[in-house]
Amino acid sequence: MLRGLATQFTQLAFGCAVALAPAAAWAQEFSDPGLSLDVPDISSFAPPMQNNDMPLSAGIGRITLSAQLTDDGAEVSKGLVWRIFKPEAGPDGKLPLVASAKGGTTSFNLDPGSYLVHASFGRAGATKRIVVDRNGHRESFVLDAGGLKLDAVLSGDVDIPPGKLRFSIYEVEKDANGERALIIPDVRSDTIVRLSAGTYHVVSTYGKINAVIRSDLRVEPGKLTEATVEHRAAQITLKLVREAGGEAIADTSWSVLTSSGDLVTESVGAFAAMVLSEGEYTVVAKNRDRLYQRDFEVVPGRNQDVEVITAAPQNAEARESVSLD
């Protein structure tokens, strides 16, 4: 289940976004389709060529670069990464990085000539060919970008521990093999992710097993899209005991099956703690070559301790105790 809300996206909200990986794979297509740009990692930045407040030397031109989220939007004041390249590849086959800077609107003093400029804003970006002359001028980039903020709750609007919740963002279209390309893995809840406008496939995972929700979300240019999904799942702790309320028996092997007999997960230990989606399951506990089996049900939002009792191996009973953790 998913609840979503799109609001106007401000530069202040964008500034709160988590640090992101290199922008090479996320740049929009260049205005010149014949060009290929290998954008270096942020740690490989070359410093701006000179102090932009110094008087210009003869033969040097000044270029001022700015970016907007939409055609009629305000200039982005922070969070931009600018990279300027020579348009001809070097001996290594890559375009030489001439200058770079971070922030908002920025000016560069460059030798007259043609350059490629890449502006990145999180996972959104744009590349343009510019020409610098001694008269100096200004170039503006339209990023066509927005933001996405994700969260999830349990039934009844119960919060999920952040450490057990993660999101992954994929391209919405599948490839020839029926797979979607992963764009951003392991996104934390309540994190603003900057993205190019478009539709994305979002996967929310609670725990590590089968509590998974998939949704297609639309990112609008200049807006923040907020979406909250509802997981119908619960935390389950399995224990093998000799009697109800007894101590858990160590060195126990656990297998959890669906009601149709499909294996869900396996583990070894005195306790087996896991998050499972709602439904009916069968647990099989093995200890010292003896098997103990119990059916149980996962109720959304209701955490349970499920005890498998060894006193009756072929007809073991379980006690479920509600936990508020």
C-alpha cells in the first residue's frame, strides 16, 4: 500500500539530501549525441583554474554558469557540481578536466575556445557545449529535476526501526531479460534524493526476507514527491524449548516454509529472529537429529515469540507472546 504527496521542491530541501555517488551514469543525454563524457569522481576534482575575483589577464574570458530545476524556476543556490572539459579526448581517450567547482551559480576564467560543461545535481544532470570568448557571457542549464522522499510504516501507522528498512530505486522500464537497471541502492527513509524528472520503480524492504513492497513513482520537475508505503509484516522470534516458557535450546537448525511448502529462510542458533510478511507458515526445528514442527500465522504489525516445544515432537505446540518492540 502506498500513500504519496508532491509538493514544491525548494533548494533548502535539496540541500538536506544524502551524499551521492559520481554523477556520470545519471547525466542527461548531451546536446551533441556524438559526444561521450567520462565524469570523474568528486574526489578527483581539479580546482578552478584561478581566483575568479582577480582581474582578467589579456586573452582570458569569463563564463558564468547557473542552473534551474525548471524553465521558469529560480536559480539553484547550492548542491550543484560543475565540471568543465576540453572537447577533444586526451591520449587516454578521456576528455581532460579543465576546472570544477561546487555550490550554486559560479564563474570561471578560461582561455577562449570551446568546452563541454557538465552540471550535476544529485542524480540529475545536464551537459552542454559552450564557447568562451574575451567578452565573457552567461550560460544557464535547465536540469528538469525533482526530488523523492520515501518512508514506510506498519499497519496502524506504527513506525519501522530505520535500521530494518531500506529502499532501492530502479528504472521503470525492463530490459530484454526482464530486469530493471538499479539506479540507487540502500536509500534510507526520510532522505531526499535528487533525480531527473520521470517515473521510477521503488522497492521497499523491511528486514531481509520477504517483506517487500514495489511501487512506481513519478518525480515532477521542481517538486518534491513524498511517498509512504505500508508494510503488512511483523517481527518473529523462533525458540525451541522443552516446555512452554522454557530456555531456548542451542544448536538448533531452523527452516521456515510457506503454507504451500516453499522454503522461505533457514538459519542456525538458539533463536531465529526475522521479519516475515503476513500469512501462514510452518517452522521446522532440527536438534540432535530430531525434527519438531509447528504452524504459525504472521499478523501485520504484531511482533511474536513463537515457541516450538520438544515434549511432543510430532505434534508440537507453540506459544505466541506479543512484543511491543
